[in-house]
Amino acid sequence: MNKEKASFTINNDTNLPMTIVHEPECFEFEVPISNEIVVKTDPVNDSINLKIDVIEGKTVVSIWPHRSMYSVYYNGNDVFEKYFD
């Protein structure tokens, strides 16, 4: 079985605070302005869904699992790992 992950980067180039929300649990991580996160997921069609909003002057990116779970990394660290231990 192939254990490789697909990944993509989200850059916060908005000059606004950015919150990443791990759904459906609503765990939050604040991405500093001019920084980025990396999302890793299984390489399947429709693996995750992204919902992007601006709420009260803040960019909010909600990540929903669809056909795969996912991890979010900032500076090489899984930012939501502590919630799943």
C-alpha cells in the first residue's frame, strides 16, 4: 500500500490575520502574516474541502476531511497533533 502523502502550501500574503480551522472539531491555529502552512493528505480524489472566508477582518480557512484525513504543518511541526494524542 502506498503511504505517500500529497501536500500543498497556503501562504498568508493577505496582510490580515489568518486562522486555520481543523474541522469538524473546530481546532484553530493562527498563521502569522507573511508565513505559510503545509497541508498533507492522502492522494485521493476529493480528499479534503477548503472553505475560505473573511470574518471580522480575519482570513479564515476551514479544512474539512472528505475522503481523507489530513495534517497541517507550520515550521515542520504538526500544529493539531496535540489534540489527537
